[in-house]
Amino acid sequence: MRAPGLGTVLRGFRDRCDFVLPGTAGSARRAPGLRREELAVLAGVSVDYLVQLEQGRAARPSAPVVAALSRALRLDEEDSAVLHRAAGLAPATGALSRSVPGSVERMVTRLRDWPVAVYSADWWLLRWNAAWTALLGDSGRLAGRARNVVWFEMTQPSPLVWVDPREEEIYRDAIVGDLRVAYLEHPDDAELADLVTALHEVSAEFAERWGAARPARYRGMRKHVEHPVAGAVVLDGDVLQVPGSDVRVVVYSPAPDSPDAGRLARLVSGGC
């Protein structure tokens, strides 16, 4: 019996997706699964190209594209290997795991008072809660590589909130240094290699920081931000490594019983 082609496998994974994208809860859906338009946005490919892949009309996709589709579909290592084989590619070896453990999923859901997000080791935004959206804006509107923190910092206009410029400089050096750690530890990860190459091509700032940065893990830092609704807020940003996983959890928290805690609480509750 002939093995299922890429189009069949890809449609199958898309149709079985049981997660709801932030900002789409409660919207009418014609069928279960992820819409082509949603998958295209998450993976950073065009809808037309995705249609061609599913209908078998496109040439063999590159390893970075298949890796991006695996991340967007939230495939575990075994299912990602199935998708790679269907695309005529060897399963990724030495690649980053971008799967979010169930315990981390529960933590993001239940920590409602503080902004919480989950990132891969190469800084792809994987999950976030409503408090994160209240503080930093709707990440669901970010498409393709804009969901990668390093790409966003090096290529996008100013974000929703103002951040102290001195802290921003330290932060940018830190995340580039952290990305270098991921690059050294996972030299065969196709999506990571593609990201680093693209950043060198589009951002002179990244190229300069990449050449100067010391490879070091980013552990977090205190940030002074000016939110357009909540005003000035001081938050401690902590990066928590998940044991046995490549993902990390970023949590922003204010000092207890401080004016910052009151401002954040009002912002998260919608009382600002």
C-alpha cells in the first residue's frame, strides 16, 4: 500500500487540531481543526502555497518550512517526523523541541493575575495568557516571523508599550546572546538556521549584535515600562526553564503591595 502523500498528512494534522487560537474563542467555526488561513499565519507561509501543498501541486517544501508547519500545528517529535517523511525529508535530528508540556499549558491557563508566556529556546512565542495580552497587546495579530522575539525586536516598529531605552539595549544584547546558545546547542535545527540567516540579511543591527554578543542564557531582568492605559509600571521579568524541555516560561510580576501591583491588577481586570 502506498504511503499517504504530504497533502493528505498535512490536512490530517490540520483537521485534528483541537486548540483554539487566542482571540478566536467563541467565533463560529464550520468544522473542527485549524483553518488554512490560521495555519498560514502561524507558519509564516501564504494561503495559496498551503493550498498547493495540500493538493500536491507544490514542489517539495524546504526543511525550514516543514519545521515551521510542525511548530504551528503543535506536533510532537513523533508526528513531526511523520510530516518530514511525507515531505520527502529526513526527520529532524538534533532539532529543538517546541512542544509545550501539559503541565506548562495548565500553568499558563491558571496564572491569571500576571502576564505569562511560553517561548521556545529560539524565542518563538508558543503560548500566552490574557494578562500578557493586556500588557503587551494582542500577539494573535502577529504573523509568521513576527512571533519570534528576536525577529520582532530587530525588524518591527515600536511596540505598544514604552520601555526604558537603557534596559532595551541590555535586553536586545541578552536575547541575541541567548539565541547564540540555542544555535550552538542545535546546529542542525533547520528553522533556527533559517531564522539566523534571514536576520543577518534584513538587520544590520542583528548582525552587529550577533558578532559582539557573548553566548549566554537570558535569565530575565527588571523592566520600567510606560503603558498607554496603565501608565508607568515596574515589573520583574523572570525566565523559567522547564525541566526536561527546550521551552521556557516568561513571567512578569510586580513587587507585592506596590503601586505597580495595583496598576497591573487594574489593567488585567479591565478596570483601568
